[in-house]
Amino acid sequence: MEINEKMAKKKELKPSPNPVLLRKHRQIFTLNDKENNALNRFIEKYKVKNKSKFIRETLMTEILRKLDADQPTLFDNIK
């Protein structure tokens, strides 16, 4: 068996259909032991297949919800 047969094949990268949505900014954060255990328990319990996607979608959902709630509305000043 050759070395090439033993190595896992890399997925072929497909060009993004929308270059504006290409993810090129890496964000790194750390968790304490309890946070990490809770995240891992959730991922295992709900069979999350893509941890990065799950964290990104959860984070962005909360950010967009908060920004939407903070937007002034037409009737905020009327009492």
C-alpha cells in the first residue's frame, strides 16, 4: 500500500457562489472547563454534525436578535 492510499483525501474546494459571503476573518475565543463541557454535551445530545457552523449560527442569531431589539422604532417616543 502506498503512502498516498493511507492519507485521507482533502475535500475539493468549490468557489463560493457569492464572493461577498466568503468567510475570511477568523475569530478565536476560549471557554472554561464548565462552558466547554456544556457545549460538548449539547453537541453530543443533539447530534450536531458541524460544531463550527453551530457556534457561528448560534452567535449570529443572538447578535442579529439583539441588534433588531435595539433599533429605534417610529412609536418609541410616543407615550
